[in-house]
Amino acid sequence: MTKYSTADQLLRPGEVGLFIFTEGANLTIGSDGSGSTGDWVVDPRRRVDWVIIYKRGSTPTHNELWMARCGNYEGPRSDRYGIGLRDAHRVGSK
């Protein structure tokens, strides 16, 4: 897999990414690329091309990097929204 040294290497010029760092307790990604995240403080009116997820593993060598298209927002729950995912695919691991 490609080795990334900066976050902007994941996006094309003009694309907007929402970057999430998580241990994955509320992250689900199905084999069809659909899924959802936990609840985050986001503005659902803001245009996002990609959701980039850095999922921290139980050890420093079990981390995963995912990219997904932003699906529907769920909520709000207080001031937070769940983020629906579509076309999710793993782009890296360590």
C-alpha cells in the first residue's frame, strides 16, 4: 500500500476532507463499503468530499487508514452528529 507522510496526499486539489481520529468503538464498516461513525461535532451543512478515518489499533502496529464518501448525517444528538459512510475502503495500515 502507498505510504502517506501528510494528510493532504489523500485528497486531490480542491477536494475537502473531514479527518477523524478514533479507536473505533463506534465505527462500523461493512463489506459493501457502507458504515457509520460515532458522534462528532460537525456542521452538516458543510460540503465534504471525503471522510478520512485514522483508526488507532490496540498496538502501534495495528493502525488503519480509511477513506469514504460522506453519507447522511444522523442527529443531532446534543451538539453532535453521526456520520454515514459509503464507498469506504482501506487505503493504508501499519
